Amino acid sequence: MKVLITPRGFANYGLDQVERMKSKGLDVHYNATGKAYTHEEFKALAKDADAIIVGVDKMDREMMEGCPNLKVVCKFGVGTDNIDLDYAKERNIHVGRCVGSNSRSVAEHVLSMMFMEAKNLYTSVRDVKHHGWNKPTGREIYGKKLGIIGFGMIGKYLAEYAYGCGMEVYAYDAFAIAEETARQYHAQISTLEDILTDCDYISLHVPLLESTRNMISTEEFKKMKKDACLLNAARGGIVDEEA
């Protein structure tokens, strides 16, 4: 049984699992190139695979039709928008995902982006590297309002971190948020409308579905404060880039 592993991170963090699979008699091929596979490279490697651990590589119908042995796909992450789920179901290919595996990392990443914006870190580092010393005035995130759209585990961890920094945290989700859960993570349950109009920082943590594609567009930007900061550590298609 051949297992193909495409994410580059496996070569750094998952080799113990590779050895474990090999000890069970599996033929394992993992990406040790340090680069993402091209689509053509991916298809060539996957054509005789029985199982694939996939990152962001595109697994559409055409690609999976070229994998007659394929039985299992596991997403090395959470979002499955790069996988044709309808075709996988049609072919009886099981699709799994690693729920919660990187939730804290993403929440930390969002917090770091908030600090980067508030303290002008990107432009300051860039200017200093070019021998500039402009010292632009930033702002504190203490006391600012953070709106979290999508209150899964990433949103919950972000709420914890932001509360620890002295922020007011507001949460919205398409599914009802229990009062007890909101209290546990120091968040106040809010509406999408109120988050858009009142918050200084707005962070997106929803999956990319047809119902969420371009959910932040012209009308939503008009409602935001002029100095609001929008953070998108989810999928790019959630924000209308033209808007």
C-alpha cells in the first residue's frame, strides 16, 4: 500500500510518523524537496497511491480520476476546499482532516499580525534595513475591541490571547454560541453587524463555502471604522479583494 505525503512540513515535523507507517509495512513517499509540488508532479506521484496526506495541493475530479487505487485522503489541516468532496463521495474515497491540529498556531499568528499592524513593525523593519529611522507612531491594542467571526477552536484560542492583552472580545458564529462557552473564553456574544461597525480589529475564522465566499465586500467595508484592521487567516475567497 502506497502512501503519498505532500506537505513540506512533514519532512521537518512528521518523520516519526513516517517511520511508524513504514514499520507497518506501508510504502511511504514524502515531500523532502522543501518546495510545494507542481500540479503535474503531484499527479505523477499520486497515480498509484492508495492513500494521500495532502496540504493545499488541488485534488479535483480530473486529478483523482488519475488515481484508480485511491481509498483515503487526509487533509493536513482543516479546510477541505481544495478537495472535490462530491467526487470523493461518489468514488467512496474517505476524506479526513486534522481538526484542532494547528488551532493555537493560527491564533498566535493572528495575534502577531495584530501587533505588527499596531506597532508598524513591517514598515519599521523594512525602513531600518534600508538605513531609515522614521519611528512611526503606533497604537496600543490594550482596550481595543476585537471581533471574531467564526468561533471554532481558532477563534476561542484567539479570544483567550486577546483577553490576556486587555482587549474587549466579541464573537459571532453562524451557529449559536453558548453563554457558558463565551464566558469560558472571555468573549461577549455579538452580531455580525455590530462587529463590523464597532470593532477596531476584525478576524475571520470561517470555512470557504458558497455562503461565505466574498462575505466581506463593499457594503461590509463601508460599515467598518476608517482605522479598523481586518485580519484573514482563513481562506482568501472570504474577502472580496476588488472591494
